[in-house]
Amino acid sequence: MTLEQIQITFVGMEPTEAIKKYVLEKIGKYERLWRESTRLEVYFKEFINSKGVKNDFRVDINVVLPKSNVRVEVTGENMYANIDEASDTLARRLKRYAEKNTYWEGVKPWKVLEADANLKSVEIDETEDDYSDYIPTIAVRKKIEDIGPLEEGEAIERMELLGYDQFLFRSKSTGKISMIYKREQGGYGLIEPADSEV
């Protein structure tokens, strides 16, 4: 893929050559990292509040690689600062992807540790409250991806490259849908469905 093949899209704002040139210059510095990608898309979006005042700009960069996708999203008031931050974050994630493919593949298997049996018990306050006022509204966003079975380590890598805090996948070892997530204390957690008969 070359610089000329990068797709740049402006949503809710006028396209400018200055911004196009700037983003191509920033992303072009890391061409060796995304050269093997099949598609690279950059989206710019301007948010305007109800009074017509321009608030924030968002930059989304999506890179489709042979074995994974890398996604970066930055929102802020200054478009050029957003482009700088997004390109730096993209470079870090692409370097991690390249390093994983070069050094980690088949060398260091990931380990998922079992939870300790002696977890602290938590007392639950069972007061009767009316929670009907607190029912959240559900924003519907449906995303369907065809992903083959993954090992836990592969799921962690895909989650990190996409910049997510959690990731659903089909486990290669069990064949079940599982979820990997980042823990606040550090590390990762794995949620798998129990083997129960209904």
C-alpha cells in the first residue's frame, strides 16, 4: 500500500488540502509499519452543539492488516494536535503488531492464570430501592465480524491493537464464546461460560 491509496474522509466539515497534506506527512513517517496493510482509512469528524458552536474534532484511523486490525480514535479541540496524537498512538500499536509477528509468534505462549479460591467476600446491602428511574437507555450498535477461533493470547493482542478494554472471541481450546478484559489492578481477566446442563 502507498500513501496515495490512503482513504481520507471528512464528515460534517469541509475537506481541506492542508489537513490532508498534514495527515499524509504524519502517517507517511511510519510507512514501513503499515506498508503490508490492505486498507488504511482516516476519518475526520467535526462535532457541533445545538447552538451551532463548533466543539470538538475527532480523528479515526483504521488500518487493516493481514492478521489483524489496528484502530486509533482521538477527540479534542485542535485538529492538528489530534492528528499528532493519533499518528503517535498508531505508530506504537503498529510497532507492537510488527514485534509480535517477528519475535513472539510461537516463542512465548500466553498464560491465563486461574482465580484464587480465597477471594474476599463482600457484604451486599439488600435494601428495597426503586431503580426504575435509573434504567439506562440502550444505544444500539451492531457489529458483526467473522473471526475464527483464537487462543487467549491472540485475543489479548487483537484487543490491544483495536484499543478496546474488552473483547469477545471464540476460544480455540473450548470452542465457546469467551470474553477477555483489562483489569483495573493490571493484567487481564477471562470470562468463559460454565458447563451446565439445562
